[in-house]
Amino acid sequence: MESVRNAIGVFRARVTRDGEALARDGQPYFAMNRLVEAHCPEGERPLFEIQFADGMWMLVREDDLVAGTISSVE
């Protein structure tokens, strides 16, 4: 049985605007890793990979991440 994990934030498709990102806009994410880029374009925010509840990972920019916005549903 898989353990229940707490969401660490919400993904918002602000910078990452492909079809998958738009479909996942507003979904919570449960794991994240900051990635080191060999060459980060000037003015770009840090790159992360985040994991959604279904186990899928997505590459996103920091501007797409809203941490600490999870509240319980009543």
C-alpha cells in the first residue's frame, strides 16, 4: 500500500505553457528537484522537475510553482 504524501505546492502554468502544462494548471505537486542547467538563458528563473499525484514528472520554471497554498478540502 502506498503511503499518503502531503502536497508541497500548486503548479500554475505561468511560464510553462504547453498542452500538458495547461491541462495540469492548478494541480498540487508532491516532490520537486532543482536542476542545474549548463547554460541558463539570461533572465530565466531556475528550472525544477516536479511530481504530480499520478507519479508523472514535469520540467517547470520557478515562476510556475506556488508553494504553501494547499489547504484541506472540507
